Amino acid sequence: MPRARKGRKFDQVLEGARNVFLQHGFEGASVDDIAREAGVSKATLYSYFPDKRLLFMEVAQSECRRQADEAVELIDQNAPVDKVLTEAARRMVAFLMSDFAQKVFRICVAESERFPELGHQFYHSGPVLVRERLMEYLAKAVERGELQIDDLAFAADQFAALCKVTLHEQTIFGVAACCPPQEADKVVSGAVEMFLARYGVR
């Protein structure tokens, strides 16, 4: 697959594509619609992204990176481990419940058979990125004697899975359009308590 080319209107194109993909899905999003929403010509759009799949993957990856970078920047990683994990869980639950995350997830699943690279790219820019950022923090916590973890990657995956309990499946399958704040708080506190019960220093 060809690569994207950066340029002066790159971010403008990306934002326009983000809006169109979320509104119409991958298949329903036309290049004409994206160019119109972004306020650029089709020639400009193609000069940056010669393939629509490439554009979709860039939209998904950029949002995942933004969320991950923001979490690292705003969470005080020197705070007590329960505080850090609670804030991380809150951010993960909020992102998983967001309209963007749910729609991108559905699009990737729906298109994965015809375009498997979409699923692969989203997996590496989403779950794998979350795992890597969590592992970086968990390694520091282990070094400080706050946690006891032998397999950092597995522990990070477990924490991420705990943050998906109940709510993720309900929203993805349309059982619930959103979740009450108390339900999100329940998932967050439950994830942290169970994780610390397994890996906390006694």
C-alpha cells in the first residue's frame, strides 16, 4: 500500500476525513465528500493520500496517538499507584465509550475481511499502543517496589481488559447507547481493585 505524504493541508484533510468517516462509515465515505468537508480539491487529497484505506488508517492512528500522548502528559506517574491506575482506567473507559472509538471499532470489524490491513493497523495503533504505554508505567512501578509483576505485557493486557468489562460489549452491540457515570465509576474502581489484588505489594 502507498504511503501518506505530509504537507501544508495534511491536518485539514485529516479532520475532514475524520468527520466523513464517522458519519458515513468507510464504505459510505466518498472521496468527493471528504474533499468537500476538508475544503480541498480532490487532487490535493490524492496528493496526500492516494488510497482511501490509507486515509482511514491515518485518522484512526492519529486519534489513538493523541489520546495516549495526552494521558502520559497529564497523569502524574509519580503519584501513588492506585491513583495513577484509577486515572488511567478513567481515560481508557471514557475513550472506549466515545463515539469515535465505537465507530472506528465497528468499521474495522466490518471491513476486516476485505481489507485485513485496516484491522491490523488499528490493533497496533490502539490496543498495542495502550499496552506499550501501560508497560512503561508498570515497569517504573515495579522498579519502585509498588507492584510485583513478572510479565508486564500480560499484566497490561489484563488491565485494559478489565476496563472493558460490561460497558464495552453493551455499547458495541447497541444494548446501551451510553453508560451512566456511576456504571463507569464501578468499572474503573473494579479494574483497579482487581489489578492491585493480583499485582499489589502485600
